[in-house]
Amino acid sequence: YLGLVHAARWHIRADLAPLALGHVLGTLVRSGHVVEVCDPVEGRGVVAAHLYAKSTPPLVERKPRPKEVHVVPAVKSAYELERERNIERNNQFLRSIGIAP
């Protein structure tokens, strides 16, 4: 026997687990619910195809994105303020000697 279902759990015989899981995953691949992938490092595997039955809503309701995003200007640190003053001072000096920054 392959195993048994007890208390809503499928208990598979260890020696037949690869065969049982291969059968289940193969069925899911053929139905399109999972997609088989092959990674050169990790080897073969499967990932969910996010396929739902028609008229079946997803398990999680997605909230609509806000239409407007309000950007709050970041408060500048003392270092940034000093840096900006130095840049402006240097630009003024360059202008005074005829070199446009």
C-alpha cells in the first residue's frame, strides 16, 4: 500500500514517497497549476503557476493603490547643509573669476 490518510494528514510510506510525490506533482504540472523549472545549480523543481478556477477569487483581496503619493521632503542633516553652503561658496568664487560652474 502507498500510505494512509489519518486525522486529515496523508502518511506516505517512506520507500514510496518519491513515487507518490512524483505522481501528484506530475498531475499538477499537466493541469497547469504548477510549472516545472530547471536551475543549473539547484536542479529541477516546481513553482506555483497562480492558476485559479474561473470565477474563483484569489485567497487574498488586493487593496487598490493610492492614486496620489505625497512626498515629504527629507530633513537635511547639518553636514548636508554645510556641504551645500560650501558648494555655493565655491560656485560664487568660480563666477567671480569668470569660470561658470
